[in-house]
Amino acid sequence: MANIGVFVGSVFGGAEEVAEEIVSELKANGHQAELFVEPNLDDFLAYRDDVALVVTSTTGQGEIPENLLPLFTALNDQFPLMPALNYGVIAMGDSSYGEDRYCGGGRQFDALLQELQAKPVTARLDIDACVNFDATEAALPWLKTFMKQVS
């Protein structure tokens, strides 16, 4: 089973709720999982040979939430190549804000991790608040595929 760090970026708590449910599901399926609500670079680098899952909402004009931004900035500034890292991204957003802003937090994280040579386990999941009123309900089927890939 995999050792998975779950890194959450949340503004009003929705992404954190999804991440908490994901950690419960991962553990129930035999994986080791730890939730990071105020993640820093050291937290993230501890998983560079394992699996990282980023669960983030989007704020403002398609930006990364304040609690996840320091990690994103540190990764971008220090640019530690992580070819052994397998990762997944669950991006939450609202398509009514426009396509260039929709799920921007997750899209930015996904792009940066690819630049750092990390390997996506499966395609990023974009959850639209206009369509999916319960983001957890949308995330759990994706999580099953993710878990199969990291087992």
C-alpha cells in the first residue's frame, strides 16, 4: 500500500472537508495517509519518494488559497526536481467565473508538479461547484481509480 500526503488548500472549508473524507477512504483501504492543512516545503518533500495528493479550491481570479500558497511559492522558488514523486490533483472551482479562472488553483499546482518532473497518477479531477453541489460525491469515484494506480 502507498504512503500518501494529502495537501489541502481551502478558503471556506469545502476542500478541507473533501480532503478529510479522502484521508478516511485511503486509510480504510489500507493506505497510510496524512492530511496537511497548513503545509510547508518540508512536509511536501517528505513525500518526494511516495505519493502526494493536492486537494485545492480556487480563490479570487483563479488563484491558490492562502493556506497553500506558501508551499506553492516555495516549490516554485526552490524548484526541487522530484522524478520519483507520484501525485494527483483534485481542483475545485466554479465555472461561472470563466474558463481562464476555473479550477485555477489546481491547474497551477498540476502544471508546477509536472515541471518538477513528478508523475501524475491519473488525470487531474476538476470539480465544478455549478454542477457538483457535493464535491465529495464527485471526488470519491476518481479516488477509486487513484488508489488502484498507487497500490
